[in-house]
Amino acid sequence: MAITDSLHREREESAEDVAEYVCPGERAAISPAVHLSRVARGYHKCRRCPHNPAIVDLNSGEAPVDQLAVDLPDDRDDRCTGLFRRDLGTAELELIAGRFAVQLHNRQEFPLASGGRTGQQPLPSVVVGYGDGPHDAEVALRLSATLRRYGCTTLSIGAVTASAMRFGVHHLDADGGVHASSGGLATGRIGVRLLDRDSFSESVESWQTSVSGLRTHEPITPTRRGGSTRSFDVTVPYSAAFLKHFRGTLGQGVAVECDSKLWLKNCRRVGDAVGLSITDPTTSGSKAFELVVDPEGERTAIHDELRNPVGSAELISLLSRDALREHPGSSIVLDWDLARKFRPLITSLGGDCVPSNSSPRSMAATIRDHRGLLGFDSTGRIWYRQDVPTADVLLVLAHLARILSRSREPLSKLLRREALLRHEPAEAMT
């Protein structure tokens, strides 16, 4: 009771310093008593009110981001990562989800429904998914519960890969997405990926806003109207979206090595539908080529049928030539490091080389804005233009299988031909 009285006195003292209050989006002023009442009840407009004492001031006395134990997204990984329960515990996850919900509310003004009642305003929708790590589902459940408490409708799509998550945000026309995935991280670490309504990863600046108060755990005000939740199986439309890329492929064996059972399951499902035999590299039998895929399913190293590594120059040349054969003059997006080396190659193939930063957000945005056919970055991702630009290795598998089916020649012979056309030795793709 004493704590409540003290907080009430602080709010009254702060209210005396303001002559009048005007709620965001309203014209008429309200009295200090109404202001305090709305703050206490969690009125939805109080999330954006500068006079709300519970709103976190991001510029006052907080620990610098570079001193936090969590790792912010970078060019190679678009997730915020940290040790589960130590760096990213319940309080930290709730703060990240709560601030993300506030950002979604603030990014657009939701129109009043018929009758003009506030309770009928639509709530932001957020797609929630998780990987196949030991703690991914638990983290996603905590994030989902917090999002609903802060006035968001959650759409659960279950265990999905990073690319399927981006597809889900676009397919369900959601306002954002939250993906919990520990794929490729050290034991005990988890990662949280935030997506905007364009299915692009949130920028580093947005993440700095989200995690700048993790060590202070300053509160943010929940809404008085909680969101609902529903489920949707996105794997069916996501797999169906890939089938068109396998048209014209002949039955052949492909060796795939990946630590993610989730991605392998989806790969085998698509392979069975198009007549490809997806096997383990250790099994006997002839294989057209071999893919070594990262746990997120977005980066790959490729080996030919002789298990020789495929060079980056030959791979860029082979895939770009195939894409430009049907769409001459189109854009091929390369990050700056690759663009400096391979711009003449793309130009000689009849394409327009468009440079970009190598972060997933920048690559996806550049492909969308320039209508690029595909893109390559130095981290090993190969991007294709879909409804949402994606770097799922399934697309690389589809296009390589189609090239081999059309040429009816082994991959090693095609790569040697590309090397002769370029008059340069191959470089191993990292």
C-alpha cells in the first residue's frame, strides 16, 4: 500500500507541472485527474504520451548498447543473440516483445471503426514462429504472450525456417514477425529475429532501441485490451511456392548435409513432389551435386559430382547466365565486395550489376527496389526474387537441378566451361 501511495503521489506531483494534457491524436485537453486515471488503466494512447511516467526514456542514463551481454544483428546474422536465461531471460524477452509491439502501434495510425469507439480499433498482427532448437518453442511462447498483452494479435505458424518465416509475414499480410531460432549458435544461446511488414529484418538502429534498456528493465505500459491468437500452417503454401522452380527437372540424386531437421524435412518434401532423390552424403550411389547447408537453411557450400568445391566465380557465372538467358538486361545484385570483382562478368553476360550492403535487410530491399533476378553476398547467401526476396537454399537446389536437366551434362563439365569462358581460375566459395 505504501508503494502504491508513493507512486500515486509522484504521478500527482508530475501532473501539477503540466498545465493541460492532450492525448495523442485528440484535440481536446483533459484534466490531470483524467490523465492519471487513463495511465492507471493502461489507456492505449498512453503508450505514445510523453507525460506517461511509465514510458521508458531511451536517452536517459541507460547502459550503452555495446556494454550489453547480447549480440546485435550484423551482416552475417540478422538475429539478436544471447545466452538463454542469463542474457535473454523472461524479463529481457518481455521487454523486447513489448517494445516491438509499441513500435508496431506507433508506425501507423489505426482508423476508428464504425461508431468511433476505441475498443473497435484493429490491433497489429504479428506472425510468431520458432526453429527446432531445444528452447526455441519456449522463447516463442513467451514472446507471443507478451505481444498479446501489449495489444497485438499473434498468428502462430509453428516450427519454420527463417525463409519460411519471411514468407509467412507476407502471405498472412501481417504487420510484423517474431522468430525465435538457435540454429547455428553455440549451445545454450538463442536468437530472436524481428521482421517488419515487408518481411525485412529490423534494422540495427531499431534493435538498439529495443535492447537499450535490457539492463535497467524499465517498465512499459501494457494495453488494457489484450490481443487474440490463432494458428496457421504456412508450410503447405510455402512448399507449393517452390514447385514452379522445379519445372523441367529430371529425376536425379542430390546429397544434402544440414544440421536442421526442420529444413531437411521441407527439402525432402519438395524433392519427393518433383522426383528428386534427396540423400545423405555418406550414402552410396551417384549424385549430381552436393549441398552443405547451414542450420538456418540460407547459406550453402556446393560440391560437384566429384565432390570438388564449386568456386564462387563459376557459381555466380553459371546461375547468372541461366537467369539472364530468360530475362536479358535484368539486374543482378552483388554486395560491394563481390561487385568490385564480378561487375565485368555480370556486364559481359548482359546483366546490370547492382551493388548493395551485405546485410540481409539491405540485400532483400535492393532486390525488391531494383527488381533483381537474384543476388549474391559474401556470407554465402544466394538470393532469388520471389514475392518476398529469399535466400532459401531450396531455390539454389531447384535452379541447379534444372540447369543440369537441360544441359544433360555433369556439373563439373559445366563449371570447367564457365572457367574457360571467364579465363580465370576458380576461387573456393566461403
